[in-house]
Amino acid sequence: MANTNKLLQNRVEMLLRAKPIDRNSDFALILDYIDTYCIDTDEITLKEALNHAKDFNVPSFESITRARRKVQELYPELMSDKQVERARQDLQKTFRLDYAN
């Protein structure tokens, strides 16, 4: 499991370095991850890919975004824009208030 997480983290880091838009958009990051490491989304629809995620070794979206957070923690130069960071922090606070009590 640790090797799988490290591989995922390394792949996410490479995407964040190569495609700055992925730093600000989890949707862009997830799509780029699937397209780069799992399947060619020009050859198969996203719907088909998600319906057969295990067959294509597509990690959970949560795992990809968790790896993004870890990579951004380790490499501050790969952080999102300040506005995106503030919005994410606000969502996190709201979530804690709504569900952590």
C-alpha cells in the first residue's frame, strides 16, 4: 500500500509540475491523471472509464486529491493560487462546522 501511495504521489507531483492548471482544479488534475496514467480518454469515454475503473487501475478521486494535498504540502512552489487556497480553506472550515460536531 505504501508503494502505491508513493507512486500516486510521484505521478501527481509530475502532473502539478507539468500542468499548472492542475494545481487549481481537482477536476483537471483527475482527468489528466486518468488520461496520462490509466487510459487514453480519446479512445474511450470517461463514462466507460469510470464504469470500469478497476479494470483500468483508476485510483479513487479522493486518493488523487489527497496526493495533491500532500505534494503541495511538501513542495510549496506547487501550491494553488492564493484565491483557490482561500476558497479551499473556507470549504474545509464549513465542513468542520457542519460535520465535525
